[in-house]
Amino acid sequence: MEAVQSSRRIMTGNEAVATGVKLSKVKVVSAYPITPQTTIVEKLADMVANGELDAKYIEVESEHSAMASVIASELTGARSYTASSSHGILYMHENLHWAAGMRVPLVMSVVNRAIGPPWSIWGEQTDTFNQKDTGWMQVYCESNQEAMDSVILGYKIAENKKILLPLMNMLDAFTLSHTSEPVEIRDEKTAHDYLGDLDLDFKIDYKNPAGYGSLVAPDGPFMEMKKDMRDSMYNAAGIIREEISNFNNLFEANLPGLTENFMMEDADYALITAGAISSTAKYTVRKLREKGQKVGLIRLYFYRPFPGEEILKAVKGLKGLGVVERNVSYGQRGPTFEDVVSALYRRADVPVRNYVVGLGGRDIRVKDYEKMFENLVEGDNEMEWINVGVK
Amino acid sequence: MYEIRFHGRGGQGAVTASKILATAAFLESKWVTSFPFFGTERRGAPVTAFTRIDEKKIELRSQIYEPDAVVVLDKSLMKVVNVTEGLKSDGVIIVNGKTGDLVEAGKYRVGYVDATSIALRNGLGDPSHPIVNTAILGAFAKVSNLVSLQSIKNATSDTVPSKKKENVNAIQEAYEETELN
């Protein structure tokens, strides 16, 4: 393979994602626009119209149909892509199960936006945390660079024949989607060679008609197929670790592992975050370190498969761990908290606390993270809602 | 790290101004981020946009609360928005208007420029909707010393889809006509 030629440009997260789609040699795009995802699909429509991207763009009347379209096109062997957000993802929910259950290795970008009511167009991750059980792999991006890289890497992982599960890559609304920052554009030929063409062992072929997803009796292979999905997702972690390392070497990229440990060596207290809210958390950790406080951050890059082993290793020696949720669940702690506690159960002895932040686009500031670190040392074990009811 | 907050009205180009400024600093090998405070997009409604510039990669992603500089694209906003809120005591403020328009100017380094007239003179927008975002950056280059005039011009040529020459002229004229206070 040739040496990587790279060039850096300023672009928004949505532009970075669209560029990642182009670099992935996608053949079919089908999507329904929704704020703040809109500029991804506008950019892709432009690329298809001006010939920059040799793909078919299928206009549809809803997100449910967008997902149905890309499942079908992917099943013919054409690499396919869609993107959505918020209520669009909820409307798509049924077909998310179909995509994963039919083992269609799609990649979809989701710009995380709050769920109404009350109506909100701003950032929050509840939309995709609600999809954690659909059989899709989940990646939460911290930067526009990761947003681009995760599309390319996403196809490589999803299409791995030992995995064959779809992947969604997430961008926080506005914080990444509409923020411009420097991004290294990966070399197109290198990316094309890296991914090659989609190669499915099962394809829709009109010369050899076959049924997909038909009725299976209770003693048929239904449970076996579900277990195979679960095993594939579970075993994906090892493959992903290798593929990230390959990606970094090939593109001179800097993707973390399934998680990123930030100033975790010798840390007494640490937070766990996912997505672009991690950046301000890092800024805060650096600031508190300068004051002599031994604090750190664990960032979830992958959320499905859940990186339990990485977290177990990272929390060794901690006196307190705080799990930060930019999502809301009712009647139980947050989903990340439950997953973390489950991964540590009877294997690590560290107090774990839970924080809810940034719902409906509420800005997450340095002082909010400072408050969480203070609470880790002094607080009780109640779930804390940060920056709520104070002006 | 240097933080700039833009105040404009929907349609005036505040978001583009924040991106052009970021691009100019990027051309000078800085790390930058530029982002809007995204309201519901309506022409004429107050719009805020932000730019951060640093020598190293920027981690802070919250909004800007204590800017080093403020740029006001529409002086009528000063009646409805506290444009100097949080501005550092040694901060810089650029106003599209005439000397004295900013009432509490005493503490700050203020640059005034009639960006509206300059924009119209150069065919940017029309009298009801002048596009002042590039002209005001000429004033910013003069007052702040943060990025060079040439980088602002280059970034503008890279960013604007049409009337590149007119925009660059407007920047030059604004640079020359800015009054410091």
C-alpha cells in the first residue's frame, strides 16, 4: 500500500462525517433530514449530484423507510449509509433490530439530540442510549477527526465476517456537528484500498430468489441466531482492538482503544464520559492536576460492545469513580452506571457514583466537572443531577 | 487561549465571521474551534457565535463566558443584549457603528467601523440586509493584532462562495477606516 498522503482542513463534524462516507466508497445513501443531522445528508446529496461520490441517493418520506432502503441496498452487496438524530432514530427503532438481526453491516451516523417533549433541538445522548440493545455497535466521537475516522473504521469492523453487525457513530449535537475545527483528511486511495468492496456471502440475487427474515418456529434456529448475534458482539471487542491499531498505523491516526485513559496513572478519583463532553472533562482534569489533585478520566469510545475489561483495568487503585450520563433513564440509575457496575461486580472494590448532565443542550462547564470531582470525595451515594434548578 | 464572541442578527453572517476568523488563525498554524450558539434560525433574531484560538489543541468545549474580544455586527443589538457581559477587563470590542456608540466603552479597547456602509459600497447585500461579516473582520485585524490582515483576506477568499474580490476590498477598507478609542 502507498504511503499515506494527508492534508488538514477546517470542517464541521457533519462535513467530516460526509467526507468519511465518501472515503468509504459508499454506493447508496438514503436518509431523511432532521436537525442537526441535516448538513450531513445535504453535503452527501451535493457530492452525489456533482459526481464527487459515485453513489445513488434515495429520497424517502421517513427515517423508517430510510433504514428499510439501506438494509435492502446493502443486501444486494452495495455498501450503504444513512444518518439521523433524535426522534428520527426513535422512528427507525424497529428497523434497527431488522438490520442487526439480518446481519447487515451498515454504518449510520447519529447526531445526538434530545428527545421531546418538551421539544428541543439541542444535544443529549438519550436517543442512542435507547438503542443500546438493538444489536448495533456504538461509537461515541470526541472530535471531528474521530467522526470522520469512525465511519471508515466502522465499515471495516461491521463488515468483518466474524462480526457482521451494523455500527452507529455518534456526534454530540452542535458541539461537534456544527463546530469547525482542524481535521486531517485521510488519503482517498488508501481508504479505498483499506476497505475494498463490500463482500457478503449472502446477497439478494434475482436469479436465485431466497427469503430473508421469514417465520421461524420455536424449535427452529431462532434462539440460536440470537445467541450467535450476542456471541459475535461479545467477541467483537478483540477484533476491534486489533482493527483500531491497524487503522492508526495505516493512516497515522490517533484513535483510542475501546476506551481512552486520560491521566489515569496514580489517579485517586476519576470520571467516565462518552462523546464530545469528554473534552471539557479533560480540560478540567488538567486544571485540577495543576493544583495537585490526583484525578483522571476514562472516556468510552465504544459503548457497544461494552468495554468492561478496559474499565476494570483502569479503575485499579481508585478511591472513587463517577459515571457521567448525558442521557436520562427513569426508575433506575443511568445505563452507563449499570453497565460499569456490572463490569466491576465482585472484581473491583471502588465506590461508584452517578451524575446526570447536559440534557436538552444545557451547557456543560468546567465548574460542573469540578463539582462532580468534589462530590466524588465528599458526596453521598445518591444520583446527582448537575446544574439543575440553579441559574 | 484567546476567546472571541460574535453578536449579530440572523442573516448578517456572524457564524461565517467566526469561521473565517478561525480559518485565518488556522492559516497561521494555530489550533482553532468555531461554533454557533444555535437558536431557532430566523432572519433578524439575535445570533451568537464563538471562536477559540490557541497554540495547542483546544479541549474546552463549553460556550465562552469570559471572552477576550467581542465583535458586534449590529449596534441595535446593544439595546437588547449585554454585549460586554463577561468581557475581560483588558478586552477588545469591535462595533459596527460610529465612535461613541458603545456607552460603557471606557474600560475596553474599542474599534468602531461603519461596516454597513463599506459592505453596501462593495455590493455585499442590500440596504435592508447588508452583509457586514467580512468588513468587520478587517476592523478586528486592526484592533486585536491577533491575526494578520492578509490571513483574514486569505481565509475569506477560501470561505465565501462568491464576490471574493468585493469581500477582500471590504476588509481592506474597514482596516483603513477603523477608529480606535
